[in-house]
Amino acid sequence: MEEPKSSAPSSRSEPGQGGQGDGAGGAIILFFILGLAASLLVGWVAFPALLYSEKRQPVDFNHALHNEIVDHGCASCHFFRADGGFSGAPKLAQCIECHREANSDDPEEIRFVEEYVKPGREVPWLVYARQPDCVFFSHAAHVRLGGIDCAVCHGPMGESTSLRPYQENRITGYSRDIWGWNIAGIKRNSWDRMKMDDCAECHAQARVPGGSVQTQKDGCFVCHK
Amino acid sequence: MDQPKNKRYGMVIDLDKCTGCGACMVACMAENNIPFRDDDTDKLLSVSWMHVYRLSNGKPFPQAEECFLPRPCQHCEGEHGHSPCVSVCPATATDYDMHTGIVSQIYTRCFGCRYCMAACPYHVRQFNWWDPVWPEGMERALNPDVSVRMRGVVEKCSFCYSRYQTALNRAYVEGRRELAEEEYQTACAQACPAGAIVFGDLNNPRHRVHRIVQPDLAHGGRPRNPKAFRLLERLGTHPKVYYLTGRDWVRRAGDNEVQKS
Amino acid sequence: MKIDRRSFLAFVLGGAAGTALSPLPWKLTDDISIWTQNWPWTPVPPKGETTYVDSTCTLCPGGCGIRVRRVEDRVVKIEGRNDHPVNRGGICPLGAAGAQLLYSPWRVRQPLKKMDGRFVPVSWEQAIGEIAGVLRELREAGTPEAVAWIADTDRGTTAELCRRFLTVYGSPNFIRTPCAQDAWETALYLTQGQRATAGFDLERATFLLSLGSGLLEGWGTPPFVFRARGALKDNNGRFVQAEARLSKTAAKADQWLPILPGSEGTLAFGLIHVLLKEGRERKPFVAAHTAGLEELKRQALQEAFSPEAVAQATGLEAKAVVELARAFAAAERPLAVCGRGAGRVPGGLQETLAVHFLNALVGSVNVEGGVIAVPEPEYIRWPEPEMDAVASKGMQTPRVDGAGSERYPHARYLLNRLPEALLQGDRPAVRVLFVSGGNPFYSLAGGERTEKALARIPLIVSFSPFLDETAAAAHYILPAPTHLERWEDVPGAAGYPKPVVGLARPVVPPRFATMPTADVVLRLARRLGGPIRAAFPWESHEACLRQTLGPAWETLRRKGFAVEEGFKPQPFETASRKFEFANADLKRLAAFRPLPAPGDPGAFKLTLVPFDTLRLTAALGAPPFLVKALESEILLKNDIRVEIHPQTARDLGLADGADARITTPQGSARVKVYLTEGIRPGLVGMARGLGRGAHDRYLAGKGVSANRLLALVEDPSSGLEAGWGIRARLERA
């Protein structure tokens, strides 16, 4: 934000020193740069800030701490149900198994017990990886059949000590994790983005055989409902 | 990654057993979140994946006969999966899956040009002219396994693909890759109180649907059972929905030639 | 520095270049396209854990086993239970649409009281208190018999509690809504001496003759009958339908006999005539197990039942009658059934007796593939209640409907006679009417006269969970929970040939402040005190159910049903221990005579015949899915279509789809016509179940109700409702 100010004196001195035409040319370049800079700022800084609204998770959960205590890693709380579905974010009933009373003097835990456990209110967790309604994602197929680790899509979530804010796209209502945190869509890790192309990329790498007549790739119904 | 042997899911409907009660239609509506409107009596505009048609032999009283023909999507295989609708879709919103033989429809991909509706010889596709609206509270009965369709897109029967997805999920969790015949059944086949609808894998000689139809898979699945026929066989669309009847006029009606006789 | 046009353009160009180099346009395009794919107003059903709960459907007397799919606490789908003996996985359209009843916005959410013609919410305490007050006054005045109760079943703990309440209160006027079983139960009692319901072993019959029964249109327990029809086909059996119109049942029969409407009984006697004349009865069975054949011969061998006379009466050829009788007699396991349409009209007793005799002559009574007397379940064994003087006196007064009187000694319930009884005298005979099912304000024929009669009752209490016609006409609505929110024992499945008991359970907690009808009864009893209170020692309906079922409760709770697989029918319990074609009781009945359609044939040239469809219901209304599935041959926009033959249409100058006005001696209505070769010339076919004055906006106000155009017709031999049609006129509108 400091740049325009520092360049201001030089640009002000230009009209006096040069001729009419040069000055005009300089002004044009100047305005071009101004427009360029302003739009780049809008596009890279203001737009992402405006596009997403930020929400805090209802309870600040420490994955790392829990991971140390539980016996079965992620599957201790995120497990497959008998109906073949995946439990996703745990229900209050699971939390209560350990947290009927606060186990520590951590103020966040005490607040969790007071606000949710005691009144029996489900925690409205904001799911970073929530896909839109048209998507059918089978955890069973990926984890059980494909043997893929949770972190491949969810990143090192299990090592986090605190929950990062949840950002929601104001236009689509999607979680920011779907597009990825890099506004340019650049991805460094497999979990950085969760769009259809990312699914397709991985399916292609894993040579999931395609049954589609139209695309020679996967059939559409493999991932859609 | 190895893939289990290709399936060719299909259906056989015994028209001599079907009573036209409509349980298949209602079961389908409940399973697949079919919307309803104040006036659904114009059946050309009414969205219904499964529709029971009433056929008449055209003879005068008292020789008049009627037959009821439930019509889901025929899931045509065409030549190498080029079913009439799949070939024309400009949006790749509908597709033929060689692994299952099911013609898919992706609503978020569809932009509503309705070319597929024009191409389909069986009227199985319907356009959502209106936003789906449920009266207050009734949206609670919506099934989360099937997307609710918006205004402006085409939809059709999916052979209850979501039931295939959930059945597979259960199998994967139990460490299996193959489904037993009864694990994946469409809502209509399951509901039919007359036992007229049989659903299964036409490629699997143990499945009832294969045993009944005895499909000649080298020739587009033509039925070897003399009582079995497909709608508009002469078009070469190779549907995977077969019909059984012992009545000649019904069979002829199935090829739309009832007027000629 | 001067900001001129050129510098402005440069600024814009720079802006454009910068924008293109930023993610804005690309991301925005992507987001907007996603936005157009997921309109925020298109509902997204919440995901969750899927569970299944087994229960029993109580939407009709069928008692099918259902499997309810829930996602978290929402009911999303109802399927048939594969392991249930009655429906074996099948389900009817109404059962499949059951979740729409649970989530209907037209449910009654709390007790309502009508004040100045409008319903206002009241508390349960107030409603029950006020009704108990009226009941107390009637008892104090010594007229407890002025209370009547209409229920759609007389079995199970809820119905028995209601009946017990009336008994200790002092009223004999518990009335079950009419159904074909009324006539069958009487027929079984008169010929076999058995108090039982009629079961039909349709699955194992090899020749099925249906005299006007809508076997595939709601008769009996639809999934069971449908499966049996399939079995008949698989076994190369034969199915013959005698009916005036090409109904769905007729269309699926191997042979359709388009008889004149109302001639079913004559045809049955004609078949008996041929059987006896040609000596084709099963002699070993008849000799060993029946009595009174000579009397039957005297009756059936009359000239009036000769093939020629029957041909005349039925519109068939004499040869066809003889051939049918021979084929029926020659079949391995022949079975004849009756009860017109969905079996909601009992029909004439003599007609049912004729059909039953036909079965007895070929040995198809209480055997495999025949009519089976299924004993009424006996698990309800409560001690006889203590009655005070008022109750004893009240119970000795004759029933308001005349059932059990000298004139109708064998009838148990005659709801069809209630309207006339109500119209007698200055004050109506019924001062308080409770209605727990059956929706009589809609389903009783008789048009305005019936309505006028029912409206004379000063206090009507409806227990309907929905705002149906009866609820709308009631003074109080005490809403019961729906079939997915309450416990209910379900004894028997209509027409099923084995004793079976099912248990309906709350699949989800009640959505609204509803109360099971049985609990209202318990509360009323507590309010009234004394012997009435003492007759009901149970805390709640659920507690009563537990105690009543005893050890069976746990089995039922676990399994959901109990069926007597190895059931063997009881021996006949008549004086002769045989099946009696004749006895003193039978002799006293008014002789068989075909009942003509009411109305003057000179003024009304046509005959209106109602028909039933599974896509509509009599009492319950139809949830939106059923209305959606309704054929455009029945409903077009808001108009009902009536079926007429093209010849009839030509005579009347009506084209297909034309607007017309139908007039009967009971009333007149606007309809559209539908031309079909599937109906006899001179008839007008009309679906029952439309013309609703209440219910939701998907059903209300569409078409007209056939019941408003039909008249109540009393069977002279039993008093039962036997109307099958009415004379009518159709004109261009």
C-alpha cells in the first residue's frame, strides 16, 4: 500500500521537465500502471476478502491432543457406519462418551460442556470439506477399497492444535477448501483443492478404469447423484 | 486398479402380472424426490420417472382388452453405448456407463436444451418447467441420496443409481466388492406387489433377469425367451428393459404397430 | 497533471490488463456457474445415518409389514417387509406414500374446538374436560345410549377400549364402518356357526371366480391379493372376472364376463343351478360335511336360475353360464369371491351366501385354496367391567342402527341405517358422536340427506390426525398421531387366510401435540369416575397394550408380527356340525332377489356405477403422490371424467372430453366424459374418492364425489348397505 505514495513525487515532477508529448505519454503510462495496480489489488486482495465470509467454528477443537489420547487414530471419531456411510463430524453422543463433565480446566472445554453437553445440543460444526449436493463421495470406496490415507484429501488435519476459521463463498455457499486457499487455484499438496478436476486427476493417476462412453473416463454417476 | 467384471443392469416387466396399481410410480417418487404440483394431470408436463401407460387392443365392447405398461428409462445400449440421448447431448450431461450399462443424467451439468428429450423414442425424459416446491414440512421426507432437481433441467429414471451406490458402500465396508442380486434392486422392483418387475444383471447367468430373458448378448441383447420383447426393437436402440406377455396384441403394441394389424 | 480522455483510457486499459492477470474473472465465472447450478431455494435434504425400523401399516385393514427408512430422525421412505407373511416385500401405492401423511401440512396440530363456525386451539385438558361434562350430563339425564361411536375397525386394543368405554358408560351404539366382511362374517356364522372373518386362500386356488370384486383395486389386502394373482398365473390357474366394466381387475383376468351390473347374485345362483342339475358338486365333501342340500336344490333349481333365465338377467349367453359352471366344478381348487369393488360396500347377504354355497358345493370351504374361517384373535381378555344401573339400562336399549334387532338379528353394525334413524323425531337419537376412522361424512352414500342427518348431532368429536370431511364437520377435533407415531396392535389382515397379529410402533416421535385415541378414552374414563374409571385400570394405552399382550408383547416388539403358520381351520360349529345350506336362521331371511338401481328408469336412462382405484382412498383422502399418479382418464385439471361407451356418447351427442352434467335422484354434478370400449353401453363409470371438501390443496376441490350421487340401498335380508349403482342422466353441459 506504500508504493503509490513513494512514486508520487517523481510523477509530479515529470510535466515540468519534459515536453508536452512526453508528458502526455508519461501520464498515459502512469494511468495505465495506476489502473493495473488498482485492478491487481482488487483482484488479488480485495476480491478474495469480499468473496468469502469468515466464520469461527463453534468450539475450538484440538485434533492433535485428541489424537494422542484415542486408540484408533482418526477412526476413533470419524468412522464407517453399518449402513456403509461415513460418520463425518462426530455427533454429540460420541463426544459425551468422554466429556460428560469437563476433563480439564481448559476454558474452551468447559464452555463446550456448558453450551452443548449439558443442554444436549448438537455442535453445528462447519465442515471444511463439504461437497455440494450433486456430489456422491464414497469414503468407503476411497479408504476401504482404495486404501487412501485421510490426509491425502484432508491434509494434516489430525496434527492441528486449533481449528482454523471456516470461510464460505458468498456466491456459491461452498467452503473455501473446495477451491483451495490459494485464490489463483495453485495447488502444492494433494489436499489443497477439492474440485471435480482434482478428483479426476487422482482417478486418472490411479488408473481407475473408465466406463464412460462420452469421455472414456469414469462414468458420471461414479461421483454424482 | 482392477475393476470387477462389467455389469449390464436390466429389468424385465411381466405385463401379464402388472395390475397397473401404481405402487412402482409412488415408490419411485418417494425414492427419487420427484416433485409434484397442484395440477399434475397433464402427463406430458408431469415429471414421473416411472409411468404406467394404459394400452387398449382397440376392439369394441365386449372384446375390448387393456394392458398396463410401466415405463422406466429403457437404458438403451445402442451401438457400443451410443444410446439416442447420449449421442446428442451437447453438454455431456448424460452418459452411458459401460461398467453398469446405466444411462446417467447429471442435473448440474444439464443446461436444459431438451435435445435428449427429442431424441428419446420412449418419452422417458422430462423437463422441469417449474421449480420444485414442497408444502411446508413435507421436504422432511426428501431422500438425501438423490439430488433435488432445479427448474430448467432434464431428468429421468436412473435405475435408482443411488441405491447401487449405497449398496456398494455397504459392501466395501464389509470388505466385499461384488453385490448379491438382492442387494441392489430398484425401488419399483422392490415395491411391486404383483412381483411383476424383476431387476438384475443381464450379464450374470445366475440372476433372475438373465434367466427369464435369456439375452443374446452378441446381438444387442435380443431376448431368446419367445414371450419377451423390447419396445420399438426395430429401432436398434437395444434397451435393457424387457417386457413379457402372452398376448399378441400387447406385443404388437410394444412395437407401435397396433394400427397396422 | 491533467486527467484527460487518453489518461482515462489508459487507466481503464491498465485496469483491464490487471483484472485479466488477477484471478477475479476466472474465479467469478466459475462461482457464478456454480451458483446457477445450485439455486439456494432448491432444497438440499440433510444427510445423516440411515436406519430402518420395522412396523405395521395401519392405513387400511390390510396390516402389511412395512420397513421404514429414516435418515437421522426423518422418515424418507416406506417399503414392504420382505419377511412379512402378508405382503412379502410388496407395498401398495398408499402405503408407499405414507411419509407424506406424516409430514402433511394439513395435519391437525393440537386439539381444536369449533366456536362460531371456526376452529380455535384448546388444551387437551379443556377439550377432554368439556366433552366429559357433556357425557356426564347425558348420564345424569338417564340417556347414555344417546352416545354413539363410529370406528373403522372393531378389533385391537384401541377399538376394544372404545367399545368398553361405551359399554360401561351405557351405550350399545359402537358402529364399525361397512365393509364386505360384514356380509361374509354373517354368512360364515349362518352356515358354519363360526364367529370368524373370511380368509381367502387365493395363493393356492387354481380357479378364481370373482363376482364383481375389485381384486386388484383394493379388495382385501392388496399386496397379498396381487401376489396371489401372480401365483395363479405361475400355476397356470384361471381367473374369471364377472363385472359390468373393464376394470383393472377385469383387464388382468383370463376371462372377462361383462355381466349387467347388479346381476352377480343371480349369476351365482345360476352356477349353483348348473352344478346341481348336472350333478357336478363334489359329492364326497357334500355328503360328509354339508347338510340341507335338498333345500338348496329347491331354491336353486327354480326356473328363475336356469341358464336361459340367468343369461337374460346377466346379459351373458346361456352357453357361457353353463361352461363357466363346468369349468369351475372341474378345477382342482376352485374359489369364488364377492364383495364389489374394494369391498367397502357389504352387498346383499343372500348374494354372499350364494357365493359361499358355490364354494361349499365344490368343497372349497375351510380347505387349502378355499374360503377359510379365520377365528377372531383372542388375546384381549379383560375382566368383565362392573356396570352401574345407568349403564345396564342404557345397554338394554335397542341399537340406534337397528343391528341385532328382530328385523336384523344377524347384523352387528349398520352404519348405513344411521342417517334415517337420526332424521326421526324432534331430537336426534344420537346426541354425541365419536368418530375414530372411516370418515363417514365423506364415505357414506346418500348425498345431502345423509349430510343433513349427521349434522343434526349436537356434538361430534373427531379423532382424525388430518383435517378430513368429518373433522371439518366436527365440534371438537382431538387429533391422534399418524400411523408412524403410535403403538397399535393390528389383529388380522383383510382376506388373509391365517390368523396374524402385527404391531405398529412409533417410528418417529409425535410431531405435534397429538394423543392416541385410546389415551383419550382412558382420560375420559378417569374424568367420569366411578365404575367407568374402575373399568380402565391402565395408566396409558401403551401400558394397556403391554399388559394385554402379556408374553406376546416382547415377541411382537422384537419381530413385529406373529402368524399362526400351521393354522388349521376349526370344525364347523353348527348344530349338525356340518356346513348348512339350510337351517332355521337361513330360512327366516328374506329370499334372494336382485336389487335394482334406485331411480326411475324412464326419467334416468343410464346407470351410474362407481368404481374404486388404489390411487384414491375412501376415507383417508390421497397424499400428493397418489393424486399425481392418478390417470388423466379419471382426473383432468379439476374435472372428474366419467367412463361411457362410444355408443352411449353418440346417443347423447357427447364427444370424448366433452363437458357434461350427470344427474341422479340424489344430486347433480359437472363432469367430463371419457369414451372407452371397456364399459357396457348404457352405463356411466365413475371413480370413488374425489370431490373432497377438505384435505390438502393437491386433492381438495377436484372432481366430484360419487357418494354424493349415490343412494343408500338397504339389503332386505340383512339390513346391510347393498348399493352398487343408481339410475342417472347425462347431458351436454
